Amino acid sequence: MNLFPITGLARKVLTVSELNSSTRQFLEQNIPLLWVKGEISNLKCYQSGHWYFSLKDAEAQVRCVLFSHKNRYFDWQPMDGMQVEVLALVTLYEPRGDYQLNVETIRKAGQGELFEAFEKLKAKLEQAGFFNPERKKKLPAFPKQIGIITSLDTAALRDVLSTLRRRMPSLPVIIYPSLVQGKAAAASIADAVKIAVLRNECDVLIVCRGGGNIEDLWAFNEEIVALAIAASSIPIVSGVGHETDFTITDFVADIRAPTPTAAAELVSKDRGELDRHLCTIRQRMFRMTLHSLERAMQRVDMMSHRLIYPGHRIQQQFFQLQYLQDRLNKICAHSMEKKQWVLLGFNQRLVNTIARLVQLEQQHQVLAARFCRAFSFYFESRSVRLTHIQAQLLQLNPQSVLERGYSISFSKTGAIIRDSKQIQCGEKIQVKFAHGMCEADVSSIKNS
């Protein structure tokens, strides 16, 4: 296929920029938009919003880019290991000479084979109880020796050793070499774990490796490694990859560290911190011992002060008894004197009270005489008034009026008739006399 249909092309010398530019134009003009299926790997999302990743299958891979103005409306986030289908334009990135796919859109096509295998094994081991917290072994507080299972030429091993050397230089370390990447890595890691358990030289084991993509870390997702770690009688710390990387080893191990360096920090104590702690304990012990000695010396002084010759003690008690007797005599004398004064005061009050009683008796006699005179006068005035009122009542008594020949007329309803207008001709009325009553018929009425 002739990229440059120019006469004499064989004699023309092209620059690299011209070659890459012509190749890009050829790819874009001769290969239309097409759908490509594969598994996402090494996905990177930059602050600009652009997505960069590789699309791969079992035998090959190709670089892809999805720009921000094309992915902003996606309602899902692609992840490593996902099986997807992309609609893309085949092109060339001129500065590096790498051919790539400029993705127009992307859709899910199911999870990748590795991701599916990971989830399947994880579910299987979880159902079998390999992840249960009850089966996790505790790390020793002060291990006597530490074992490291990793490759001898990894940066992770150097990080772990430098961390252990910085925190606890005197702590012995045994390295069990193994492969950490490739098809034979899983069996190599499992064999190293079994050897470490069989030799039983260490109190804790670290299984570690640096970061990488899911393919790089796949050895730690194999069932053979998980079974070897689960069968270990020695506590195992998993320090595989970076903090965002998770493997089956992390779930099966007794404890997961986010990085190899963190794994080294988990299994070792900081010498400086221990020195400060021991210094604090030593100071506390010194203060406690000093205080104990001071209390003991103070108690000896008290005991020596209480240790007195018996004769002197009896003499002191005799003086004390004599002192108490003198105090008792003084208190009794003072009490008797005080009571005598109280009794004298009572006698004086009694004499004054007798004189007061005579005076009160005289006042009582005078008041009694006045009361008798006043009551007699009041009784006489009341009797006169009562007689006067009786006379008035007698004059106002209706019976007295009837006795003088008058009578009282009542209507048929029993009302007193005071006016001729209260009755009508032919009406029956009652007439009351001083003695007895009668009924009468009204034959005529005069209103004047």
C-alpha cells in the first residue's frame, strides 16, 4: 500500500515528524469508526477529565484515550478488569509514534476474565470460612525473628528491610525467596510459605510485593497461595501492592497492610518509642521506689518516737491522769457555781412573783365587783326594753285588731282582700273573725 503517491518517493528522505503525520492521516482516512472488544487495563483518570487505558485480550493490547467532552455524561465508572466494547477511530499519537484508539463511546460487555476469576475465588473462599475473623491469628507483640516471602530483587524487599533496620535493628530477619510475577509465581509463593512453616524459625511472616496492575499481582490471587496462607500456623501479614490494591492474599492473611512498608511497621516495634517508654517506666519505678523508701523512713521515725521506756510511759500516764483529774474538779466546781447562780435567780424571780400575785388578786377583786355592777345595770336595761317591745308587738298583733271587732277577708285563692277590685259579684270569699271563719257570697260591689 502506497502511503505517499509522490513521484520519486524512494529518493526523498522523510523526517520522523513527517512520517508519523502521514501515517496518522492514512490510518484516519482509510480505517472507519469501528467497534473493538477487550478488557480495560491500567485505567488512569486525570484532573483534566480525560481517561487513558489499555484494551487487551489474551494475546495483544492497544492504547486508548477517551476525552472529557465525550465521557462527562457517563452514568458509570469504568474499572480495571472490566470487559467493554468501544467505538473508536484508529489513529497515531505523533509525539511518541504510538498508535492508539480515540474512543467515541464505550459500553459494558461484561467483566474481564481475570476480574471474574478473582470474584469467583473470593466468593468460594469466603463461603468456606477463610475470611472469618475468628480464624485470624494475633501478631506477637515482640517477635524474636521475622520471615519475609518475596523476590530478592524487588523494591518492596528493600523498603521492608530499611524499615525494620530503622525501627528495630537488632531484630533477625530470614528471607524466603520466591517469584512474585509470572505463571510460576503462585506455586513459588505457596512453596515458600510451606517451607517457612515447616522450618518454624520465625514468629511472623510478611508476604509482600510492590504495586502493579491486576496482571502483575495475579499470583497473589491464586487459590494455591490462599490455601497455603490459610494452613500456616505462623501469623502472616499481607503487604501486596499499594493501598488501593486488593488481592485474595489480603483477605486470607491474618492482617492486611496497605503497603510493604506498613507491613514492616506492623510486625516491629519502634526502638525509639520503646526507649522512650522504658525511660518513662524507669522514671516511674525510681519515683515509686523513692516514695516507698520515704514512707518507710517516716514510719520508722514514728515507731521510734512511740518506743518509750515503760517506767517513763507510766509516769507520763500518771501525769496525764492527774491533769485530767484537776480538769474534772475544776469543771465540777464551775458547774456547781453556775447552778447555784441559776437557783438564786429562780428564788429572786419567785419572790417577785409572789408580790405580783398579791397585786393581781386585788385587781381581780376590783374587776369582779365592777363586772357585777355592770351586769346588773345591763340586765335591768334589757328587761325594760323587752317590756317596751312586748307592748309594741301587742299593739301590732292582728289578733288584737280582730278582738276589737274587725275581720279579714280572703279570696278563693287565699289572698287577703284589700281592695274591692280584687273580687267580682257572685264570687265566694272567706271571712276570718277573732274566733272562727265563715264563707260568704259577694252580691254587690262598691268601689267608693
